[in-house]
Amino acid sequence: MTVLPRDERPFDIVVYGATGYTGRLVAEYLDQHYRDRADRPRWAMAGRSAAKLAEVRDLIGAPADTPLVVADASDPASLREMAKQTRVVLTTVGPYQLYGEPVLAACIDEGTDYADLCGEPGWMRAMIDAHDAAARESGSRVAFSSGFDSIPFDLGVLMLQKEAVARFGAPAPRVKGRVRAMQGKASGGTAASLKATMAAAAKDPSLIPILASSFGLTPGFEGPPQPRGDKPEYDEGLGSWAAPFIMAAINTKNVHRTNAVLGFPFGKDFVYDEMILTGPGEAGEKAAQFVATTPMIGRPDDPLPGEGPTKEERDNGFYDVLFVGEYPDGRTLRYGVKGRYDPGYGSTSRMLAETGIALIDSDAPGGIATPGAILGEALVKRLRDNAEITFATED
């Protein structure tokens, strides 16, 4: 097999799924944010239909000469051809457990970097088991969960621990991730991924322990017991009630995988959980109970695939996440990650695009990892400079 050297490929980035809801946002961001910049990546739009790609290209106002690549998950040869032409593939075509493996395999075979928005831990673990060795051999860097799940959490913990070591000489053995505020809507793609995950677990019960464990993505390593975070609780240190956070199930797994891939810089006894803060007093308690008992997704009125928040809703969205590092002697450290735009789509499209650009120049080894493990502070800088996301200690 002859693999074209990365620096001889015609594209830096191909956005696969550019005709879908989120893929269109990624393509729009790459075009509008980088159009007149010297560091503009060479990028292309990819999907099943050339006509539909051209329609979306015109809809987002991209130049008429924007390259279009026809590729279909049901046609492995077309995926291989797509992967041969680019340094990085950004794929938004989910649910990934239904459509993702052929794209991933094509990228790994061609030594092409890959990033997605996957929040499906059962599939992710299967891909780690099946393809990590091949990715290491080919040099393909694979960054799952390169959107709101799980970049703000993955990088937030990474940056807190860097500051903890600088200040206290050792990482915090306990970190709490607490969502202080968030405004945004789920899309049909997110709902479809959840339904596919539940169906897969019902068909294959061996997935259930992976889904339930914070260490589901660290094969061969099982750390200490972790907080469940599945019931409302009052946080004395923060003076607020806290409720279960729907994304904790994927974010905690990615944070622990970052720790494992990097050789356990947070320690092998590291404890991490996530919850959403609902405020103090009786009102905060009632809000926590409501969050704990009201499904946010997986309901009959879920949006359909291809649907999502309006531009106004995306522009008015935001998120604010606090990380608290705790030491046995009572020392603490607070670190905040805040983002403008709807977290799941307005901000996620920017995160995925910046992950792709950061991968272009990365010298990290191949393998299936996380954005934090592969890119770390280089990605933090890109998000600060381009995506209107702040990372900062809170003294």
C-alpha cells in the first residue's frame, strides 16, 4: 500500500458530512473565519451528493471554486479516495456507531488524521480495541469527541492540573466539574445518537459496563471508585444545589482517557465527576429535583436528524463551566471555561474546525486518543484566539 505523504496532499482539511446540520456550520466557519487570512487552511466539503454539496456551498456563501468531494459511508473506495487527498478528515456524520467505522478505517489506512463529535462511548471503546494499534502504526491521530462533548471538560481539567502543579507542586487528586450556566438546544443528530446507543446496549449487554464506568475508555486500567452524580446533592463549598449532568457519562470517560494516554499526569488515584449547579436554598433544591427527574433528550418530541437550533438561538447561547481542584489538606484551586454561542452547535462547530487546524501541524504520535491528549495547550490557544472560548484560573 502506497500512502501519499501528508505534505503532498491537495487539502489540509475535508469536512465530511458538510450537507448536514452541523457539518454545514463547520464549513461555514472555515469559510467565513479564515477567508481572508494568511493561515487559511486548504479545505474541501465532502458528502454523498455533488449537487447537494454545491447547494450548501452556495447557501453558506463560500466561493464557487470551493472543492467538493463525493464520498459515501456505504462505498469504502470513495472514503479511501477522500482520505488520500487530505491531512485531516472532520466528520459530522452520525450516529457514528451506524456510519463511523468505514470513515475511521479509511483514515487510519491512509495515515490521515481524524476528528469527530462522537459522544457514543460503546462505539468509541470498540474502535479503540479494534483500531488503536493500526492508528499508532500508520501515524493517524484520532480525536474523538471534539465538540462540546468533551473539549471544554477535557481541556478544562488539563489546564487546571497544569496550574495546580505550578502552584502546589502536585496535581489535584480530586476535581469537580460544575456547569454554572448553559443555554442551548439539542439537535436531531444528538437524539439519534442516544437512541442508537440504547438500542446497541439492549442488543449487546456487554456494552452496559462500558457505558456505566468512568473508565470505559481506558482498557486495562480501572481507577478508584468515582462519584455517581446521579442524584441531587448540596455542595457546601460552592453554596449551591447540584443535579445530574446529562453529558457527564461521556465527559468523565474522556477526561480519564486523557489521563491514561498521557501516562497518568493527574495520578492513578484521580477522582473526577460532573454535575450542573441549580442554585442555593429551596428554589435550588427544587430545580435540582426537576433536572434529575426530567429527561432532556430521548423524548417523543425530540427533533429529527438534520434539525437543530436557529441562528438566533445559536448566537444567543453560551456556557460557563467551573472546575474545582481539591487536596486532602483543604487547599483548592478554581478554573473556569466559558464559551459564547450555543454549546452543542454554534460553539461545537468552531471547536471541531479548530481541532482540525491544530492537527495539521501537530507532531503527536498516531493513535486513538482525545483532543486533550493529542493537542493539549496548542488547542487551548487556538480556541482562545479564534473560537471565543476563555480558559482562566479564578482566584
